[in-house]
Amino acid sequence: KRFTESQIILILREAEGELTVAEICRKHVITPVTFYRWKKVYAGMDVNQARELKHLRDENGKLKKKLAELVVENDDLRFINGKKW
């Protein structure tokens, strides 16, 4: 990723001024699709909120990975426990 959350928020704040979306996109070498996707995610946020959002997303990813590992382990234990020795 080329831009940090704080940079993205600053770019979105430029749009609140007199610059048009096309001018902002040219200035920062991004597409309008990227601009509007950022706007959908980061609209109305300040830098601290964006950092917190990133932290929560990272934590959520780690928890999902841990859950997947536990599900696999649980399935293995059920398979072993279900066999007749």
C-alpha cells in the first residue's frame, strides 16, 4: 500500500476544500475509484479513529485465524475419538 491511513484522511479532507475529485486524483496519482472507496471507508474519521480501525481489523484477522485452527483441531479430535480401536 502506498498511502497510510493518515495520508488517506488528509487526501479526503482536500476534497472538502475547493479542489475537485479529478484534480485531487491527478495530484496524488490515484484513480477516482480508489478515492471513492477510501471515502466510503474513511469518511468522517480522524487519524486516531483510522488507526483504531486498522488495529481492530488486524486483531479480527488474528482471531479468525485462531478460530480456524481450533476448528481443524476439534475436527481431528472428533475423528480420532470416533474410531474404534
